[in-house]
Amino acid sequence: MPDNSIAATAELKLNGRIYQLPLVQGTMGDKAIDISNLLQETGYMTLDTGYKNTASCTSAITYLDGKNGVLRYRGYAIEDLANNCIFVEVAYLLLHGKLPNEEELLAFRDLLGRFALIHEDMIHFFDHFPSHASPMSILSVMVNSLCNFYPELSDDPLEDFDVTSTRLISKIRTIAAFSYKKSMGQPLVYPRHDLCYCGNFLNMMFDKPVHPYEVRPEVVAAVNKLLILHADHEQNCSTSTVRLVGSAGVNIYAAISAGINALWGPLHGGANEAVIDMLEHIYADDCNIRKYINKAKDKDDPFRLSGFGHRVYKTYDPRGKIIKKACDEILGVLHVSDPLLDIAHKLEEIALKDEYFIERNLYPNVDFYSGIIYRALGIPSNMFTVMFALGRLPGWLAQWKEMREDPATKIGRPRQVYTGEPARAFVPLQDRE
């Protein structure tokens, strides 16, 4: 990797002394103050609750410019990738740093097909979950258990990484589809070698002995686009979790399982399900959109508009623009009339003209329309976050690999500012009041 340090330093004046702190600059102009030796040299830590201003690593995978609404994977604009690639190509890009040529893509797809089955013993695991079990909890458990079925991971975690990463990307869709089938009380549908990655997933989800599923190219294209848009997004909560857990030297399956659990949260991967719940609530309330706009603006009302705003983006989420267009297109192709889409359009129209939302940079994000697409495809809301995980897996794997390859990597160990009781004298039990 190129040397990103710049000649200048920042000066910190503290207790009458001046400390020189190195400055670091990324390839796109990102600037950071290197505080690696701050505690050692000054006795002071930094406090940054929620890590709003703290870079935990350097990375060459994803570039995000929240001010201007720019997202790139390995230098490629998200718009170009979403409109011209299939998900498997983008997965290869994230893992290998380059888009595959035809031969490389064919070999990658062949590996995905070869690893699509899960061990038959794992199928019995599904029978022991309650019928109401969350698909995300099932996904986390099943991914974590893969280490027991594929214990050949060597002492070198990067050895055979291509095989391990491809195995995970392939099997996770099978696990996800099987968990859905079990929840529906339907027989499992095994993967087919003649279907593409997304087509295979859809067929495993919806094919039935009495009603064969038609794998429509338009639907496959929509799923490809959604998975691409979710494939990576810099150091978000789940990705940071994969890196943090991975820094402890755990096996890759455990690190990915931890990422799945982080994604499960309603403030992260569960946000698209929250959008659908909100839209359904508005629909049930006579579609009184203005009422909920006013509730969102009322500082004394706990209600918030789901699907609006983002920690990083201060303009329209570039993924949101692509998904909105894809949503209109796929519902038109499928001849689906969803009243929730009408509510979403009106809600967005009002919010984008309201000074309250404009001043606070509350624009629709990636979650606002994605759930409507999944509904149109027949995917239930409790599977929405699972779909997010399917898309995000290549990014997690690429981030894990980058972290393990970086010689500067150390086990993650944040510090704290202690605010508890000072030293207290111990009182024996019989003397305590």
C-alpha cells in the first residue's frame, strides 16, 4: 500500500508542552491525525463516543463521501456496478481488488456452484429451532457451526482464503433459504447447478413440489442490484464488529457470525423492516401522512421517520436513488400495486420540500425502498435483514482479509474514561449497614 503520511504535523499544546502528531492522508484527500502514541507521550486519551470522528483503520476497499453522496467499491462508482454488474462480479471485486475477466468469473461461479450444498447433518439443526425463531438467529448459529464441519482451516488464516470465502458466500444463501422453508413448513429445495447465484436463491426460497417456481430474469436482476448495493459500506457497525472480533484471532466463521449479530439490530440491518412497519402503520391510520410528518418534527414525540437520514450521508444516499428507481421498475414489471409504495412516494415528496428535514439532512436512505421491493418479490419482512447479510458478506470477508494482512493490526482494545466510585475501603459483611 502507498505511504499515506504527509510531511506536516499537528501540534497539540497540553500543560505547557507542545506535542507533534503525525498527519495521515488518504488517496481521496481524507485527513487524519495519528494519535497512536498520544497516551504514551502525554498520559491523555481521546474520547469519541460512537466513534464519529475516529478512523479505526486504513482500508483500500470502499470509499464514501457523505457530503457529496459518493460511494465506490475499489474505485468503481456504485452506480456503474449496480447498473452493469451481477452480484458475483462485485463479490469477486471486493475479495480480489479487481473486476473478473470472463475466465475468472466462470471459475468463481463454478466454485460457488460446487459449494452450494450444506452438510446433511446441518439440516437437522433446523428442526430444533422454535417455529417462531428469528431467521437472523438461525443464520448466525448456522454460520458459526460451519467451523465444525470444515475444520481444515490451517494456522495461517489466509491460506486457502479463496476456498473459504467462496464456501461462505455460497452456503449462506442455502442456509437462508432453508431457514425460510423450515419456518413455512415446506420441504427443502436443494440448489441447482444450472441456475445463477441469485436465481438459485430465489428457486430455493419459492419452488414447491405442487407449484414450480419460474425464475424470471427481471426478478433476478432486482435481487442482484439489491445485494450489490449492500455489499460493503466502509466501517459500519457490523463491519467494525467483524474486524474487532477477527482481531482476536478467532476463526473466520466466528467473526462473520458476530457481524451477522451486529447487523441484526434495528438501528442497522433491521432498518428496512422498520420502514415497512412504519408505512403499514400509516396505511392503517387512513394514510394520514401529514400527521406522521408532524409527529416526526415534534421534539416531545418519540416517533421518528424510519428510512430517513444517515450517520455519514449529508445528502441523498446514492444507494437510495438507485433503489427507488429499481423499486418503480420491478413493481411495474410484476404488475404489483402496493399502497405502501404510494405512501412512500408521498412521504418522500413532502419531506424533501420541508425545511425541517432539509436543515437536518434527512433524506431517504438505502432502507427506504428496499423493503417494498422484497415485499413485491414475496420475501417476508422477517427475512429482510437476512437479505442484507447475504449482500454484505463479501464486504465482511474482504474487510477481514485486509485486516489480517495488515502488519499494523493489533487486537482491538478500546480504552475508557472511568467515571465510577473512587477507591473505597472494604467493609466485612457483618459490619455493613
